[in-house]
Amino acid sequence: MTQVVHTRAELAEARAALKGTVGVVMTMGALHSGHETLLRAARDQVDHVLVTIFVNPLQFGPNEDFDRYPRTLDADLEVCRRAGADLVFAPSVADMYPDGQPRVRLDPGPLGGELEGASRPGFFHGVLTVVLKLLQLTRPDLAFFGEKDYQQLTLVRRMARDLDVPVEVIGVPTVREPDGLALSSRNRYLSEPERAAALSLSAALRAGARAADDGRDAGEVLSAAHAAFGAGAPGAQLDYLVLTDPELEPGPVSGPARLVIAAWVGTTRLIDNAAIHLAPRA
């Protein structure tokens, strides 16, 4: 039986009743099979799974899609029940931010201003602020985040490490459609032609990975990824496509690496990434 609570007081009472290890999966709702994979990964590793469903206004810019972001609580709760969640916390904005917009927000550091942070100023201030608040409220042993939002995962891990937050952050591999498109709640915004164009993102990642497997160097890998993106269906506009190390640190890349991409498809912004390995140069 999945228990649903909406206030801090209800959450505190329900959380106190959970004995054993607790894992949290934080979501903004509009749950799909990618989220269900997160829930099942948590189910396999902890005694109790706690899900948060909250569309966080702090991480939306003034011209972004906060008002039209899908809110499907009834369907979301069915996904949570099917995946074996024990407790769902679905607060209102007023309950999460009782004093209005918080005047103190978490600074994500230099990485928070790069990639997604460069395209969406203030985004990671809002993400890390709400993640830290939810970690404080839910007090999990493990927190599960999808690798599709790779920069978010990296920053949450760094926040937990740098601020001594007593939680282990677990990354769960990206779930994809059969044609390679990474699952995202924003995919529902895509028209049929736009969905075809959206495949340019995963095509670029696959091309880069193939080049890496063939022993190409970093420049050739990135060139192969750019060429594949450009050869995709028209309608996708590249924001960035970078090859970086697994911690998203600047500098030369060798060995384990990450290809990270973002693009606009119509009015919808999509992100994706892939792990690759660069062969050592002779």
C-alpha cells in the first residue's frame, strides 16, 4: 500500500514510521517508465522507497514552461503503486516555501554556470536548493537520480560530498525508447516531425561512441558526433555538444569520458548524454 502525504507534518509522521533503510526518488511528476526504472532500482536496494512529486518553481526561468509543465498526480500515483513505493510526498508550493521565494539559495559553484547553467541562468541554484530541502525533510539513506540529467547528478553528488550531507547518491542509467530517444516528461510536447528531429541527439551520441570504440582521439570523436547531429532530421537546433571528463571538469580528456548534448526541437529543449572511453594515445 502506497501512502500519500501532502504536508511537512504528515511527512514527518509517516517518515518516522519507516523502519530500516530508506531510498528517495525525487521527481517533478509526469512520471514515465524512466521514473519507474528509478523506483525499481530503489526497491531493489532499500527497505522503503519514498517518492517526492513537486514541480519546483525555483528552477524555471521567466520564459520557461512552469505553467504548462504537465501535472498528472493521479497517473503518477499509479506508477508509484505499481513500482512498489511505500510513501509519496506531494507538497504544494506554499508548503515547500512557506515564506515565499527563499532568499537563501544554494550556490552550485563554477560548474553551475556551465552547460545547462549557461543556457538557463539560476537553474542549478533552484535545483540544488530544493534537493537539499527534500533531503532534509525525507532523511534518506540513498537518493536515486537518473543519468539523463547528468549535470544535475554530478552537482548533487558534489553537494552531498562538499556539504557532508549524510546520503549516498546513486546514478541510474538512462531509459530509452526503442529508437534511442531518451525518455523525458517533455517528449509529450513534441509533434511527430519534431520527434523525428529529436533523434538527432541520440544519433550524435551513438556516432561519438562508435568513433571512441574505433580508437579515435577526442577531437575526432566530437567531430563524428557533430556530423551525425547535422545529418539528422531538420528541426533540431544545437545548444551545446561537448566531450568532457566524468566529473564535467575542464581540461584534456582521456580514458573515461562523457558526451553531453542539448538542443531545441521546436519550442522544446532536450538533453542527453553518453559514457564513452577514449583509448590512450601512443
